[in-house]
Amino acid sequence: MKESRLSKMQKIALSAVVAGTYIAVTLLLHPISFGIVQIRIGTALYALGFLFPFLIIPMGLANGFVNLFGTFGILDVVGGVAIGVIATGLCALVGRLHLPRLLVVPALVISIGFIVPTWLSWQTGISYWFWVLSIGVSQIPSGVLGYGLLRAIESRIFTNS
């Protein structure tokens, strides 16, 4: 089941399921998903952009939606849409360029770790570099989990099609 074999309706359905899962996981794990240390397990789903680039916009929208429930306001909602699009887009780019799948880990960690602190430092008055360290390090588990999820899906779906 390669992306090109999916119908428009299948892409919409998969987008809804993945974005909905991101929202559910992030909100269920609210205590660790928001704040100074943000271990967003749902961010692992961004790695699926490697296989399914059509997830770029839905993942951005899902991130913006969950940020409505955070503590950093409307700028975090807008920034959340942007970083969801950027991070998922980088994972899709890794796939399009046929680069090693393992590169989704630094794509997620570095993009989120360096971009999100731009507005968090401005909003909180806390040093940009503090946020880079805090957000960047806390994204490592999600990046690694995303790589594992990507490998698991590839081994189950693409070997059986």
C-alpha cells in the first residue's frame, strides 16, 4: 500500500485518524505535553510524513488545535501549526530525497528544538538557549519513537502489499 495507491478518500481518512491520534495522545498526556519540559509522545506521528507527505497540513492543524489547551496563548497556536507543518514536512523531505529513515529523528528534534523556542522565549522572558535545550532534549524520545513507528509500519504494510 504505497501512498500513490491511496484514493483521495483513503488519504482523508488516514489524515483524520493520524491527526486525531496526535490530538488524543497529546491531550491525554497533558502533564508532560506542555510546559518547560514538553515530551510530546504524539510528535512521533510527524515521522509518518516520510511515508505519507499528505499528512503535512493535517499534522500542523492538529498541533495548533492541541496548543489551544496549553499555557502559551494564541502565538503558540499559530506557531504550533507552523512547526507541525515544518517538522512533518522535513520528514516528508527525508523520504522524497530517499535519505536514511533514521534522519527523521534529527529532523524532528532539531526543527522543534530550535524553532519553538523563538516564540516561547519572547512570551516568557526566559532565554532562547534555555528553551532550545529544554525543548530539544525533550523531543528526543518522540523522535526515536517516530523512527520506530515508521520502521514498524513499513515492515508490516509494505512487505504485505
